[in-house]
Amino acid sequence: PKLCVQLLCENAVKYVTEKRPPWHITVSGTSGPDSYELIILDNGPGFSADVIEALNNAIRQIDETGLLPTLSIGGMGLLNIYMRYKLFCRQEIIFSVSNDPEGGACVRIGGKYEQTILYTENGKIARGRPPRNGKNLQSGGVPSETEKDYWLSEYKII
């Protein structure tokens, strides 16, 4: 997601460097048939219970009311990232903060994506869902053996 991962990594750098090296920040991701998840993990001091509670309460307030809470300097970075991410995705998202059992902070973000099919139309590749009547396909809606080569998948975050 645009700018969210960079901001989360910058946030991790800010806090991980509060302790002595070695510093570790790990970004990993997984994807399933219709969703993805990214995890940003560091070996810094982690989140206090108060910060986790305040952030979760603010997120719940945004989700329930649609209104933005009053932001104050100090601790607004993750909430700002959440709001940007929610606006970018425009749907239900994954956004959670926790502490890693081995120490450090863990932020998970994710969401859903939709599959777009690339298909043949008059000998050219077209993007989107093929027309239901399938008139553009020689086989009447089911790709023939030669057309199967042109049925590719592309994913877009929604």
C-alpha cells in the first residue's frame, strides 16, 4: 500500500534505535486467494499496554462513528498511518499492533484484492472480466486450448 509500509518502517527505526544495537526490522508478507497481509516486526522496546489500548480505542472510534479523533503530538503516527490506509483501501482492512513474544513491536496490515482476468478479444489481450455472452471467444465463453494461453491473472488491491 502506497506509503504505509515506508512509514511503518520509519516508525520502527525511530523506536528500535532507542536501545543498543544490534537493531533488527523485518518486513514479511503472505497472500491468500483473496487477501494479503504484511508484518513489520522490530526488536525495539515494543508498545506499552497504554499505547496499545489508546490506539485500539481510537481505531474503534473511527470505525464506529466515521469521525476522526483529536490527534495530539506524540503517539499519533500509527493512527495517522491507519487513517491513510483505511482511506486508501476503502473497505475492511487488517491493522493491528502488538508486542512480539520475543520482544519488540509487531504491526500487521492487510486487506483484500480482486482478481482481474486478462482475456483475448479479437486477437488482442483485453483487461477485465470477459463479457458474459462470451462472443469474443471462439468457443462461446470457454477458452479454447489456444486461447487458454491468454487467460492470465492480475491482482489489484481494493
